[in-house]
Amino acid sequence: MRLLALPVTLIVVAALIYLLVVLLRPSPRDGRRVTGAAAKPRWEVDTVMEDGWTLVVVRKVAPGRNGPVELTKQTIRAIPDNDPNWDELYREAMTEARSRVSTLEIESF
């Protein structure tokens, strides 16, 4: 029996080490390794407020190591913050920006 104990122990230890390596390896679903469709840049609508103006922009972002990286940006409309029709202009600009994002996403394929 002692003759079989050493090989069985070695096999069990090797199996445990293998399972530990498999469990600690990053999977494609977590944020450490991004591949395939998740790594493709995407278009999104954004609002920037600076110097008394509200800018409605469309920007293309890609996932990066430290968060999203902006690749390009298009300004849809600049609205002065003190404009009496700000709400209406903002809603129109957001509608136009969403339409632009849809168009750009379709053209990206």
C-alpha cells in the first residue's frame, strides 16, 4: 500500500495545481482581457458644459487599459447656457445626436 501512496499523492497534488491555474487565469468575460466584439470602438452621445456653453457631441470611444479612450469627437450643437429656449434646443440636439450615432454605427460595419 505504501508503494501506491506516493504516486496517488503526486497525482492529487498535480490535479490541484492544474485547477488552481485554471481558476486564476483571466477569462475573456472579465475586464482584464477584452477580445472580439467587446473591443470594437463604439459611438456615443455626450454633453459637455464649458465656458457658459452646453455642447452636445458624438464621440467614438474604444476600451483602453485605464478606461474608455476617445478616438474622435463631432460637435452636434453648441447652446448658450442663458438661452431662454435652452430646454427645447437641448432636446433637439440630443435627438439629432442619437440619429447621428445610429447612422455612424451602421456605417461602421
